[in-house]
Amino acid sequence: MIQVIPAIDLIDGKCVRLTAGDYAQKTTYHENPVAVAQEFEQAGVKRLHLVDLDGAKAGKIINHAVLERIAKHTRLAIDFGGGIKTTEDVQKVIDVGATWATVGSIAAKNKELCTSWIQTFGADKILLGADVKNEYIAVAGWLETTNLHIIDFITYYTALGVQQIFCTDIAKDGMLQGSSVDLYKKILQQFPNLHLIASGGVATLQDIIDLDDIHCKAVIVGKAIYEGRVQLKDLQPYF
């Protein structure tokens, strides 16, 4: 069964969501992300997707103290991304409590460096984030689209032993209009054993069921939870 992974996106240390990756379209949902994480844990959540949007924009980790506090005050398995640029950054997020360091822009723009991280920390410590616009990888907080196709990206990194990849269709993210089922189907046809994590667009419980039907292993859910479109109690079978 598919696993639901709630998301906490951070700007200025607060829990926010963007619409279609646009920093100008920001909604602040909670001043205290630690309290949000604890509420998730109490509902039965096992894993958290934590994104440093300040870091993604600035090109350096900014909200690592929030990661540290959530790791200290919950037992959630956390993947943390946004602004990870150096080997020291990867070490830092793992040291302060992340189970996985989430890498997106570097994986697309500097394969040699990302490959060295996989070799240094192990493929099981690196979660690849593939942000996609029309099937091509977008980077720098979605502000720039590359000429790297999603299938080529996955081919390269699965050959190095990476097993978990989450894929966000930017056009869908924060829009509450459903997931990119066709895109995920295409990926899973090519990589049937991939631990593919869907991200973006989930608005209803049916969206999660649809992703389960095509054998996505997990789905990241953010705005739909914060806006009450899906209830934590209804998601419990998926945690």
C-alpha cells in the first residue's frame, strides 16, 4: 500500500505552502513547524518531508535549526532538502537528524558532486528530488528549467544504486487539481522497481488511491492536509 508523507515547507522558520512554486503566492499555515510535526506524529505519521524554501532560493541551508528541533522532539523519519550544495551540507543535515538528505538541483547540474555524495554517504542516505516541468528537470527552487529529461535523470542515478526518488510536477504543485498520474505511469513503466514518491497536486483521498493503483510507493501531501481537504484520520491506513 502507498505511504502518505506529509510535507512541511519552511520560510522564515514557519510552515508555508507555495502555489506552483511561486514565492509570491505564499500561504503561511503555522508559526510553529515543530508543533505541526508533533501533530502529524500523534496521528500516526511515520515519515516527514521537510523543505527549506529559503535555502532553495538562497543556495545554502537556512532552516537547519528547525530540522534539528523536529528531529529532537519527534521520532519521525525526516527527509530534508533545500539549499544542500556541499559535502559538508549533507553531513550537517544527517548529523542534526535527517534520515535522508534530499538533493535536487545539484543532482541535475553537478552529477560528479552528487555521485561523490552517494559514494561517501551511501545511496540509502540520498533522496533524489526531481522537480519536473514538461518532463524536464527544473532547479533553483523551480526558477530554472534544464535540458535534462526525467527518464535520463532516473536512469543515471538508479545505476548508482539510488532507489528512492520523488517527482514533483511543478504545474500541479499546490494547485489541488490532482497528481500527474500519466507522468508517474510513464516513469514506472521504465523503472518498475523504483521507490517512486509522487508529489504535487493531491487534493482528495481519491488522488491517493489513484496513485496507489499505479503502484507509486509513496505520496507527499501538503496543502490538502493544511486546508482540510483530506483529514489525518482518513489518511491513517496510509501512514
